[in-house]
Amino acid sequence: MKRFIVVAAGVASLLLFGLSSAGAAPAIHFTEPAAGEVLDCGDTTYTVVSGDIAIVLHEGESASGNTNFTGTVTPRNVVLQDEAGSLYAFRGAEWFGATSNANTGGFQATFTGKFQVVSQGEGTVDSVNVVEHISFNGKEFTFDFGTCVAP
């Protein structure tokens, strides 16, 4: 799933820096098959056996040259399988976004990921729960309270 985030961020960057006039473009919506992707949860590794990843990207630029973009990644009917063959649902979303200020050169970017690996009858058995932020002034932080590595 990480490749979907990289693709989404790359597309958003191209759109962001490819703007030639002020304004916002319509959001871009697309889906990618998720089968074969792997979710690392420490002692357990899950492989996606079916489902899609929906991606929405939006970008804009002000008349003064300030820019912004956001992206949201959401699993659709994603089914995971562990090494023992048990099946799980994968629910949640990732969101990322950034802004830049043309006058000051400042920027900030934020990433959030909140997913749950859900077992029928047992509820949540693993999770992604992460927030990362970076600012132009070098301030950055990460909060990661999940049991899995963010996809």
C-alpha cells in the first residue's frame, strides 16, 4: 500500500508545481487494486487478498502564489489474510496535505493514518494510528500508537 501513497504524493506534487495560474483544480479521484500488498504488524504480517484503494487528490494556488494540496487514501472492501490463513477486514483512512507560502518560503506538511485490522467476532486485532507533521522552521513531530507500520 505504501506505493499507492508514493504515487498519490507524486501526482499531487506534479499538480502542485505544475500550476501556471491562480486557482484550484477539481479533485482527482481514482482507485487502484490492493491485492498483493503487505501490512507489517510486528509479529503478524497481513497480505491483501482482495479490494481496492480509493485515492482523492486536490490542489490549489492563490493569486499570490501560495499553494496547497491534500490527499486521502481509503480502503474499499479490502480483505487481509494472516500467515495462518485467517481473514480480516481493513478499515480506516490516510490523509496527507501540505501548504507553502510564496512570500516567506514557509511550508508545512501533515500526514495522518488511522486503520484497524478487524476480525469477525473479536473486533480490532491490530491498528495503524500515526500522526506526523513538519514545518519550515524545522519543527517536526510523530505520534505513533499503532501496532502496525503505516502503509
